[in-house]
Amino acid sequence: MTEPRIVITYCTQCKWLLRAQWYAGELLTTFADEVGEVALAPSTGGVFRIDVAGEPVWNRKRDGGFPEITDLKRRVRDLIAPEKSLGHADRVDQSED
């Protein structure tokens, strides 16, 4: 089986390239052994979407804005490497008790 491809589609009109690059770097660092590629796909119309192996993981319009990096990493991990520990990103906030 080949490693999954992550596609980050971002709006060039909104100038979201740097944001897309940052997410790409974070995902490549966290999932270096589990991901085959992270691609940046320019678009227009306010789109910011992240798909993993063709599955939608985040959509700015559907999910309301941009993801917190820990939430994004959990969503990606759950699809491609459910057994992988994310360390601090897996901890439940104790202040909510």
C-alpha cells in the first residue's frame, strides 16, 4: 500500500499560501513516516480545504474557519495512523472538569 497524499487547497485571492505552507510543514514533521506527499493546490473563492487520501478532513466553510493544529493532527492521525501517539495533542484539557 502506498502512503496517503494530503492536499491543502487554499485561496490565492485571500493570500492564504503562508498558512497552507505552515500546515503542510506541521503535517510533514508529525507524519514523516506515514505520508507520501503533501501538495499545495492554489484556488480562488475563499476556499481552504484539507483532504487526506481523497477524504475531506477540514473545510473552512463547513468547519468554521481554520483548524487548531492539534485538532488537525488528530483528524489526520485518525485516518492514516490511528495507533500513533501525538503526545501533548492527545491530552484532554483538565480545566474542563
